[in-house]
Amino acid sequence: QAQFIMEKYGIPQISTGDMLRAAVKAGTPLGQEAKKVMDAGQLVSDELIIGLVKERITQDDCAKGFLLDGFPRTIPQADAMVANGIHVDHVIEIDVPDEEIVKRMSGRRVHP
């Protein structure tokens, strides 16, 4: 579904996991901070994630919009987006039954 939306509207899909990996790989200040947290086995804070989102959506490919995938997950994350000037025009919720998710995930290949 995300692929269809991306192609139809010419916008990028932004997932927090991909964003974190890209920032760490690029060695950005936020990426370096996230790496320290992850290397310590801790969860990356909402504040850091919001900073990465703000940084990411200023890139040229987001000029026509973007698709946030799996974020925000909590009310505090949504509130932090608003407080940081990240405005959302539309929300699409795709509801998939748990049984279907298990079926799809059990068919995925896993790197050992």
C-alpha cells in the first residue's frame, strides 16, 4: 500500500528505522547521537526521533509531501510533532488482522 501511495503521488516513504540507519551511516550529528544510544542498548528518545524527522522532511524529495510509515506511534510523539511544527494534512490507517500479519511475517526470509 505504501508503494502505491509513493508512486501515485511521487513522495518518499519515511520510516524511523530507515531514517536512523541512514543518519548513523551518514555520520550526522543526530546520527552520531542515535548511535551512542543504540550502542548502549537503549531506546532512541522521541526527541531524537523528532529531530531526525524534522531533518529528513527538509530534503528536496519531500517538497511535494511525504509518507511517514509507522510514526507517530504514541500521543506524546504526535504532540511532539505538533510542538516542532511538523504538520500532517492526511492520515491513512491500514488495519490488518493479526493473523494476516503473522502469516506475512512467517513468509519473510531472515538473515542469520
